[in-house]
Amino acid sequence: MKNILIASFDMEVGGVERSLVSMLNNFDYGNYVVDLMLYRHQGDFLDLVSNKVNLLDEIPQYTTYRKSIGEILKDKQYSIGLSRIFSKVSADLFGKIKRMEEPEYYQMQLMWKYALPFLPKVEKQYDVAISYLWPHYFVAEKVNAKKKIAWIHTDFSTVETDIQLDLKMWWKFDYIVAVSEACKTAFLNKYSELEKQVIVIENITSPEFIREMANEKVDNPMMKDNRFKIVTVARLSHAKGIDNAVRALKILKEKGYRDLVWYIVGYGGDESMIKDLIKESKLEDSFILLGKKTNPYPFMKEADLYVQPSRYEGKAVTVGEAQILSKPVMITNYTTAHSQVKDGLDGCITELSVEGIATGIERLYKDSAKRKILINNCNNTNFSNSNELDKLYQIVN
């Protein structure tokens, strides 16, 4: 029996966390003992994790990573609190100088860099340690394992980081797992030196589980809404492009498409900005934020069209889930889009812009025959891929 450690931040509602739940629930526990290290034992998905996993106790220093500076200081983690302040000031200053669109990624790098001296090591020796969410400093620096594997879930060509600082971390890993071929390509465009370490293992999906959960009875206002329903399941963040979705719906309403309504399942840091944009656009009755949902599938099931308006993705878990539920899908042409959707067959890809989103929706709204083709092709596709885990077992062994 090999001992495996898997590390991540928490089990809050999100695509990465949902893919981790799927992987853990399909794991071969007959041959592997799996410890799960979560920096914080919180999140609605925590109860969905297989009871065959050994959840390790929280370590106080690591619980700070999704706390505010005020909370950290209140917990008397003064050294980590000061390192967080220093990283924020440095990232804000450097971000302005370099005109970074999203300095948060660079700030997160600095948070780990400055806090590392104050973080304890894990004493247990592992055969394999897997870091499931970037940045991967915990497994790289604080875990004793014969083999180390890091996962990448995003399009790194769009993420602004200190490349040299990142490379020092990446070199600590024997393998780097990308969730799609396009995700791998984008990563290697930035870190070409790491080509021999990168492999592809797709997110594990369970069509049976998703279809079963889609039939769960929940409080769902969509069921009584007779309009043409667009649905997006995503974090309210810059990456997911929900602000562009608001602007696209405004264009469509101004063109006379009064029958459209757009529901968003999710939460995140951009919520207040998006609410202001909805109000400013006078879309309160037709761009509706449903908030965080542990089970998004009943809402996806009610959709006439699933739209992913993202600025960038590694491989969007929710798009695959919408396809499993046989929904017509439209996504923006982010770098990795063609690894997710066969344009015109099991979904449509539209230009990555506000106008592109509006145009793509307009076309599919007017073309019911096209929507039926997309639905039928999804119905006839087997989206089950638990055999992807065999690739992991091969490198583990």
C-alpha cells in the first residue's frame, strides 16, 4: 500500500474543489492510503469527500491563507500577518509599475515566499505528495515525499506571475499535471523548460452522479420562469467574465430580445461590482444572481442555454457538466476553448468580447434547430472518464 498525500486549500464551492471531490470519490483505496491536507476544514463540499480519505488535522499557521489580515493578527499569528502585509504592499506597488491587470496572483506568490520560514513541516514520510491547487509551496517545501506532483487548472498564459520565482517552485516537482492538452500548451508557452515534467490528466467526471443530483428537489425560481433561460455556474471573478455577461445582455435587451433571462449560480469577490453593473444597466429583473449553491445541477437542468463567458480557463468543469445534462453550450474563445468544445458539434465557441457573447447568444436563441443538434450530440456522447485516473496510478507507481 502506497501512502499518498493530497493537499488543497479548502472545500468551498468551486470547479477545482468539485474536480477534487470527483477524483477522491473514484480513487483506488484498495492499493493506496490517502491523507487529505486541507488548510482549512471548511466549505460546502467537505461532506461530499469520500469517507475512505483520512482528513488530517488543521495546522493553525496554514489556516491563515484564506483569512483577512485582521483575522490573522487576532489569531496571534503575527509573523504571518506581517508577511501578508508586506506581500500586499509589494504586489500593489509592483502591479502598478508593471500595469498588471490582476496583481493578486503575484501577491499570492509573495505571501508564500515571505511566510515560508514561519510554516511548519509535515513529519510523515509519503511515497507521493500531490499539490492540487497553485501556488504549490506547501508540498514543494514542507512535505517529505519520494515523488511530488503538482496540478494546474488554469491558462497560465493569462496569469501574471514572477516567472523566476515560480520556476524555483516548479523544479521541486517530478510531474506537473495539466487538466487539458490546451492547458498544457499554454503552460509550456510560459515555462518551456518544464516540458519533460508535464502530462495531461483530465478532470474526473461522473455522469451518473451529475444526472442524479440534477433531479434533487431544491428551491428553484427558474422552474416558474417561462422566459428563455441562460445559465452560468461560476465564481464572480474577473476570470469568469460575469461583468461581460451583464453588458452582453444589455445589448440584447436594447435590440429587442425581451424574452431573455440570465441566471448566475455562484459567488465571489466581484459580487458588489456586478450588482452595481446590473442596476446601472437596469437589468434587475433579467440578470439574476442566485448565489452559492452546493448542488448547481437542478439549475443547469432548467437552462435553455448554458453560457461560459470566461476570459480564461484551464478546462471549465461546469461546461462538461452542462454537456452531460445535454444542454446546448456556448463558450467564449479563450485560449483553451477548443480543448473543451467541438465547435458546432457539442457546443459553440464565440468571440471573446461583449459583442461576441451577445452575437453568439442571439444566433442560438434564433436557431432552435442548431440547439437541437447540440443537445442530440451531447446525448450521444459518453462523458465518463474515470479511466483518466489510470494515468495518475502509472506515474505514482
